[in-house]
Amino acid sequence: MLIETVENDQQLKDAFGVRRTVFIEEQQVPEDLELDEHDDSAVHFIGYENNEPIAAARLRFVEENGKLERICVKKEFRGRSFGRQMIEAMEKRIEKEGLKQAKLNAQTHAEEFYRSLGYETISSQFMDAGIPHVTMIKTLN
């Protein structure tokens, strides 16, 4: 998968399209919760396979953390390490910014996946957009 940091309108449209497919259509997250005020200031990532947008994520810098958000891979492309690749690209960007910790709010069904990448759960379960989540952190090199 080719992962790019969004730098133009088409890439942003592609990233929002993947997010719309996964979160709004598949998971029934309300659009006003999925696409929010943080999109304007976030760093967005888009993943392409054979020129097709298949994965997306956004990164914000909050309280000395790189906060990984909206990480998604289209259903038909899951199970092929694309999510792992996206997270690794985001972690590299966090390190490039001089920060040492990554933080995310994981849907509980993905908690084991993030744990396998070195993330540690630091919260009790909570609901976000009607979906159970936990907060996780990872200290980067």
C-alpha cells in the first residue's frame, strides 16, 4: 500500500471517502460526529492500493501526544496489514515532530490489534458515537 500525507484536495476527498464508507455507512456513525471541527487542523493520511483509496487516518498533536484518530481500512482490504502500515506511518510522523508518545481511542473490538502493536490500555471502557472504546498509549523510540 502506498501511504501519503494528504497535500491536495483530491487526496483529502479520497480520505474522507474512505472514512465515510467505513464509519458512516458501515458502522452507522452520524456524519456530524465523524467529520468534525478537528479535520481542519489535523494531518490526514491516505492509503492507496493500485490507485484505489483503501485506508485513511488523521493525526492531531494534543498535550505532547500524537493522537491517532479515524484509522480505517475498507472492509474488503482488511486482514492484509494495511492498518498496521498506516499506524506505523503515523508513528513516524509523531517522532518527526519530536514527540515521544502516541495516544488513541480504540474501538474495543480492535483493542487486541493495538496491543499487538505495543499500545497499552489506560482507561475503562467508554462510549463514543454509540461504540465502546478504550484509551490506549504507546511510548515511541
